Amino acid sequence: MKTLRRLIYREVFAAVAFVAAGFLALFFFFDFVDELPNLSRGVTSYRLTQALVYVALMVPSHLYELLPIAVLIGTIFVMARLAQSSEYTILRTSGLGPGRALRSLLLLGLIFTVATFATGDYLAPMADRAGQLLKARLEGRISIGQTGAWLKERQAWHTYNVNVKALTPEGNMQGVRIIESDTRGFLVSITQAPRGRFARDDDAWLLEDAERTEFSTQGPGGAHVERTRMPSFRWPTEITQEMVSVALLQPDRMATIDLFQYMRHLEANNQTSQRYEIEFWRKVFYPLSCLVMVVLALPFAYLHFRQRGITTYVFIGVLIGISFFLLNNVFGYIGNLRAWQPWLAAGAPGLIYTLFSLAAFGWLVLRR
């Protein structure tokens, strides 16, 4: 059995690598074409070499998204080719029954699952952050839109709504605004600063050239407004640099632990976390789709098409992979709009394709 597994694994690894390389080359070309207008607009110091480096840093994110599809197409190609050349028939007569074949492919799928998880949780976030920092050095900052990121935190009896417009390449903040309100929802103070940085012990923000406006309804003079300018202001908070970075970056590009921590922060401050919960569970379930893909590919080894090519079946694999990718995204959006359970919205596509693959395996392999 070791010889049989070595034969199948070698062929599948080579086919998956070839398919993944083809897809990545296509996406690399598209991303590079998208970056060409930035060169013509004359972004500071943004040259062709920087554009190539930035596009190359986007490759791990595409690899994470495409790896299950590449596993499906590559495995289908290998299984269909073995069936076409009657090699799989020889393997079956050598003792490779449906159960053993399924277990062997599941072990292979587990290897791809670990590779997908490592790519999406370690390699892709690091590469994406490096790409964002590269663009920040050229454009001057990391930001989303005109308003930046909004965060919320509860401290004792007061609530703080915090706005950060952008992060510099060095990790400092630009355009900081802190709005403080009491338990009744009354405005207590507004603190604004053009620049800010995180304290070394990560338990406070240090704001420079801060302007603090305090609103009071008590005192001998009745209601009054007091405005103070300070060269530096220390604001104690549990909002870390990672949380601000998470708010400024796309949730699907974050590591699982970062998503979980930010999700808990939102829940602790009574903020909606549906979008981040769905992305968190997608991060959990998406690598497992490699197991589903290898099970989907196994029935192709039991087809009889000696006089026909395998192009049609590879094309079917492409359609199945694209449909899974689209369904995975659609369920995420629908679950967010309809307020579905996050684990259900994230896991439903994988569950549907698992049932489909098991049904195809049972009908085509076991019954026929």
C-alpha cells in the first residue's frame, strides 16, 4: 500500500502544483495590470519594481483562496488519467478497494488542509501586511476611505468612540479623535490630535498636540465648555496596535487569532461582530474544504472512458471549484445580511459539497 500511496501522492502533488502555478500566474498578471494606472498617476517613488514586489506579496493570499480549487482540479486530472490508462484498474486488482482509496485520499487531503491553514494564517497575513506597509511608504499611510477606522471601548462608567484616520509605515496613528460619553449617553469630552503613538507597555495612547474639549453641566457657572491644548496627552486604553490594524485591513486577510481577539473586543463593547464572526468561522472551515475536494475527485477514477479524453472531466472539476468559491462568498454575504448563525453561514457550503461528494462516492463507487 505504501507503494500505491507513493504513486498517487506523487502524481497528485505534481498536478496540484501545476494547476496552482497556472492560476497564480493568471492572477499575478491581472493584479499587475491593475497596478499600472498607479504608475501613470505618478505616485511618489512608485516604480515598476515596487509594483512587481507589491503584486508578488499578494500571491500568498491568492494561493490561500485557490488551493482547494487546485486540489480538486489536480486530483480529478490524476484520477481520470489513471482510469483512462487502466492504471487504476490495475491498482484495484492489487488490493486498492474503495475504502482504502478513500482513506488514502483523505490523508492526502489532510496534508493540503494543513498547508492551506498555514498559508492563510501565517504566510498570507504577513505578506499582506508587508504589501500594505510598502504602499504606505510610497503613499504615506494606510487608510480605508475618508473616515478611517472606528473603534469603541467601555471604561468604568464612560464609553469612548475612537476614530483613527490612518496608520503610518512606522505604526503611528494619524488623525486621532476620541469621543467620550457617560452612561446616559451625554457627551463628556472630545479629544483630537493630528498624531499619536502606542505606549511601549501597550496600555495607553500617547497623543501629540492634543486639543481636549470638555462639556460640563455642573459647577458654579452652570453648563460650560472648557477647551485645553496640550503638547502631549496620555490616554489609558486596552485598544492595541493590532486592533487598530485589524480595523484598517480587510477581515479576510487577518490571522485567525487576530480575528478572534477583535471579535471578542467588539462583543465586550456591545458592537456588532457578525461580519468578523463569519470570517472567523470561514477561516476555520475553509482549509477543511481540501478534504471535501479529494472526496469529490475520487469517483472520477471509476469512470469508463477509454475512447474519450479527460478534458471534459477536468472542465467539470473547474466548474465545481468555481461554484464552491462563489457559493462560499455568497453564503457569507447572505449570512451577514440575514443575521444567520456565523458558523452556519461559513460552514454551509462545505457541508453541502461534503454531502454531494459522499452521495457521488456512494452511488458511483459502491453501488456501481
